[in-house]
Amino acid sequence: MKKYIAIALAALSLSSCNDFIDRQPLDFGDEDAYFTSPNDFALSVNKFYEFLPLNNDLWGGLYSEDIVSDNQASSGYQNLFYEGDKKTVAKNVSQWNFEKLRGINFFINKAEESLANGHATGNEPDLNHYLGEGYFFRAYDMFRLLTNFGDAPILLEMQTDNRDELTESSKRYPRNEVARQILSDLDRAIELMYDKAP
């Protein structure tokens, strides 16, 4: 019996030399291995479409955000118009957040780096189209900041975890500069994108 165990252990030790552990993950590699094709760009930018205020309900959608404004009235009760009934916004619902902008900047920075290094291969107009969609979504999220706060930080790069750098980059710019940056991103998106999506 000991002889069979010794033979099995010897066989196992010889068959485990295929470097299986050193292979790249099949579901996602590192950033350098990922941003290489139009499909990679498309998959990355598709995540940003959930930022758009489109609902599946009958009366929702893009126009539901105007319900509590002077542009549109709702048939239901709005506590914004009754004295003493307005509550502060919960922390997790605050518009002062930058998670979406961080992801968009990550995509734009990595896609531009990949294009500049020649790392991305494939149909260049397709690659540019998806990069243009990234610029559109950055303009869209900066517009959210502009409409809610006026003066806002202009973040065009991924931020590091350095406290001093974060403090410096979180300074607010005047709203006219924020609006100019939004228009600049939209111009860049128009320049890069197809007239019709591929």
C-alpha cells in the first residue's frame, strides 16, 4: 500500500508543473491587458448608461426630475411646498459625490493612454466612438454638479489617495469655468463619435 501512495505522490508532483497559477484571470485581467479592443471599450462605457435618469415605469424617465420645479407639476403631494415639512437630504442621496466621475475619468484616462501607446488595436473609429461616449458621460456628470451647486471642482484625472492632492483638486471653480469644461467635453465627444452608434 505504501508503494502505491509513493507512486501517486510522485505522479502528482510531476504533473503540477503547468504554471496554472501564473495564468491571467479569464474574467478580467489588469488594466493594461484589458483596454485593447473596441469591445473592451464598449463594455467599459456601457456601465455609464445606468447614470441616465431613465425609468421603466409609465410616468418616469428623463422628465420626472422636473416634477418639483417651476417647469412641471405633479398630481401627487410634494412635501417641498409645505412649511416645516421639508427634510434634509440623507447622506447617501446627496448630489455632492464623485463616484461616477471617478469611474468615467478612469475610463477616459486608460482609453487615451492605450490609444497613445498603440496598445489598443482594432477599428480606430470604433475605439474613438466609445472614447467619445466617455467624454459625453463626463460632461453629463459635471452638468449634474453644475445644476446642483454652480461652482464645483473640475476633475479630469483619476485622483490619488494623497490627502494634500485631494484637498487641492477638490477646490471649486467658478460656474462659468465648469460650464466651459462641459462644453469642451461635449465638443470632444462630437468630434470622436459616429453620427449613429455602431
